[in-house]
Amino acid sequence: MPQPRRVKAADVAREAEVSTATVSYVLNKTPGQTISETTAQRVREAARRLGYVGNPAAQTLARGKSNFVLLDMSDFVTQESATLAAAPLLTKLRNEGYEPFMTWWPDGLDGFTRADRMVRFARATSPEAVISVLPLPEELQTSLRSVGARSISSIAKGPEDLAPALSMSAKTQVEYLAERGHTHALYVASTQPALDHVVELRDRVGAQTAAAHGMAWTALPRYESVPELAESIVTAMKDHPKATAIAAYNDTDALAALFALHMLQVEIPTRMAVIGIDNDRFADLSYPKLTSVSFDFDLSEADPGVLTAAIESEGRSGVVRDYHRIIRPRVHVRESA
């Protein structure tokens, strides 16, 4: 059976009694054209009646760009934290007329490297721009440009730029505990090599903030299992009887601490309070419900045209500056602390 003929722009032009150029201008939303709304509406209705489906490649060629932006958040360790950080950037890009798509492809996920997946995805989607958290390796940038990505940018210039975002949560944890009268906090973080830098950073900032508030701060040994963590907590409670709170590296570690305290039959929060970071979805499902620190990313004080300027050029490293002005940590108070 012969396949039905594809409806073309010329068919829409005849139906709407306009030129094919007018059809192209209307359906591709080409800027700078003086076409009346009456005519534009007639073209759109004709296209709808005929079932016209545009050719994405042809539309991209006509516009000179795709307006599709690949926002890669693979530098974040967890997909939850990547999604949280990406949300305001996705909104800002949409408000500026782009259609962004967030990816989270750490190396090894599904058996593919991040670079392989990014290049394959870019080849299939022809993104106008690629924006990553940290600068992409030069080899990967070259591969992305070879498949049509004209603009390649990074949110930060290097890991040090992200230090405020990574450390402000620990400072907020300690300040919250100090306000509630705790005088000694235990720091809990799991053994994941990929997190070493951030674990140490939050430990350092937590200790500094605790000292500034007259609190003691004790980092427990990195643990690999809940029973191992429970042993460390028992030892710490014997050595530091005034320790009454646990500040966990993130909500996963906070949940492990809750399990360990349940195993030890330690009352929460009466004898030991627990506070996490990230405000993951299970914070409302744990017992007791987990108090946690989350981030609000407010881009209203950022340069309003910085993303557009980067995308319309070949891109730049360090698109977002001064994280202290755009990150707003806040505590979600629940039953555990």
C-alpha cells in the first residue's frame, strides 16, 4: 500500500492563499517579519486542517539556530541535587525563549561514559548550546562542536566556584542547632570517594561555624554500613556525653544515622537530634520525619542577559558569578531536630 504523501509548506500556502515564504515565517516564528495576526492565524489554521508537521532540520536551517539547549548536570553526585540546582536555570532559559533539556549522565551510568552519551544526544538533537556545571574537557568540546553545538559554556569556572553552595548548608545546619541550645554536634558522612572534597569542605565549615557559636564539633569516622556507624555513635556518646545532635553530610547519611539510633534505642530528638541536607523526598517518610536544609536558587540578582550572551556567542566559562547572592539555604523543620 503506498504511503500517504507528506503535507508540505506549499500545500499550506495554497490552502491559506499566501506565499510559501509567509508560511515559513509564521510557522518558524521568524523574527523581524511584518505579517498581520489575521494572516498568521489563517496560516496556522490551514496547517492544522491539513495536518502539516514541520521538518525540524529545515526549521533549524531556516532560523539559523535550534533554540534547544542541553543543560548537563552530571558533575553533581546525585540526580536529586542535580535536579534541584538545575530548576532555576531551566526556568530562566525558558523565559528567555530557549527550550532546555537537563541531563545527568555520570560516567558508567548504563555502561556508557558521559562523553559518549552527550555526543550521541547532541548528534540526535542538534542543540543550539551546551551548558555544563564545570568546564568540559577540550576533547569533548571538540566532539560536541563537530556535531553542531556552536556554543559551549559552564556554570562555574572550577570546583572552587561551587564552594559557597556546597558549604553554606553546613553553616546553616550548625546555626540551626546552636539556636536550639545544642552545644556539641557530631558530623556524619559516608565513605564515597567521589564525595571526599565536599565531605571535607562541609566538615571544615561546620567546625568553624560551631567554634564561632561556642559549640564543640566532632567528625565521626567515615562509615560503610549502618552497624559500623552505630558503633561510632556509641563510642562518641561515651567520649562526648554532651553531644546531643548529628549534622549529616546529606539526607542519605541522616537516614543512616536515624537507623543507627533506632538500633541503639536512642530517643530522637530528645537524646540525639538529627539534621540532613538536600531535603530529599524521603525526609517526610522517615521516622521521625527528617529536619533538613535545602537551597533556593534566586537568579533575580544575576545578570539578566548573561545566559543569552553566552549562548549567542561561542560560550564562556563561569556563566554564573557570586553564588552568595543567588543561593538561599533554608531549614525544613520536622521532628528529628
